[in-house]
Amino acid sequence: MNPFVILFYQPILNLLVWLHNIIPGDDFGWAIIGLTVLIKIILLPLSAKSLRSQKSLQELQPKVDELRKKYKDDRERQGRELMELYRKEKVSPFSSCLPLLVQLPFLLAIFQVLRDEVATGNLDLLYSFVAIPETINTVFLGIVNLESPSIIIALAAGALQFWQTRMLVHKRQPLVPGAADESMTSMMNKQMMYIAPVITVVFGATLPGGLTLYWAVNTLTTLIQQIAVFRKHAGAVPAARAA
């Protein structure tokens, strides 16, 4: 048995079936939602760190614009100064990518479990202490078949993705005299605000609805966490300045 099966595939299969067994209602959708919340709790420190870093990067944008203007004719010096600024402020410009990379094996495992185990009824990889259910109801809320693509869940996931990304980029930063109105970073962020939801809807409309439901709930919990982190951060900044 390969490491991916041991570390991700089999645990996720067992967690999903166990949640399906203990959550009333005989609805596999609630098991997927429960699994998403559990994974979110496990990855909570990582995602919280990433959100704080993204907020700090947003607040650093005026200083970044200043350095880009100051060293616009010396790209090598500009790069060194930017990295030094990030080092001093203890933020990483690549921090937002890490949670997504960590999510990839979970996404792949859920996709394979839905395709190879739930759809076929083959549950040979269950642990001995997890009861085999008589049936698995994959029609979420009696409406959406989680084994098939669902445009409804895909649109919901895209809307949540737009809301989450918009919150990160909507705050207009104070302009630095002489600096460009929109830096390359802010332009890329604004493009991502529209591109990411479109990609979510396109992929979500072609993949099993159960996988898209996982992504939608994961985005919703990230959005809630993002609101909490940003409010806490906004309250901490004035206090720090007053000190």
C-alpha cells in the first residue's frame, strides 16, 4: 500500500463513513461538511498564519510602492530591498500559496474516495472499528446528487470564492506620491478576484458534487476565519500605535 493511501485516502474514507454513521439523517453531504470542518481545525494554525501574513502584506503596500519607485531603474536593488522589507516585517509574499498546496492531497483523496469507494459501494479499506453502512445516501438534502457534477454547488463555491478574495483586495491603499496608481501586485490581486471564482465554477461544474461541496464549505470556513483575523488585527494595530 502506497504512502498516499495510508496517510490520506484510507483515513478520509474512514472518517467520511464514520461521520455518515453517527450524523443523523442518512445524508452523505453532512458527512462531507463534518470532514471539512475537521480538516479545517487540523490546519487552523497554518491558515491563520497565512491570513495574518496576507493582511500584513496588504498594509505594507505603500512601503512596497515607495521602494519600487525609488529603485525603479535598478531591479536587482529593488528586489533586495523588498526582500529586506519582508524580512523586517516578518511576512512572506508566498504565504498565501501554502494552505492551497496543503489542501491538494486532501482534495485528491476525497475525489478518489467519491469515485472509487462511495460510487461503487466498495468499502474494503474501512478500519475494523468502523461499521459498514447498509447504504450511503449521496443525495444531499434530497436535491443534489454528490456523485455527479452540480452546477448549484459550483455557483455557490464560486460566489464564496469571490467574496473571500474581494475581502483581501477591496481595501484601497493610500497612494504614494509619484507611485503608479495600481502596482503589479494589486492588479494581479484584482484579476484573481474574478479569475479564481470563474475557475472554481468551471472545475466545480465538471467534478463530483461532493468534492465541490468540500471546497465550498472550506471556502466558507476560511471566510469566517478571515473576518475574525482581520477584525482582531484591526483592533491590535491602534493599540500597538498607542503604546
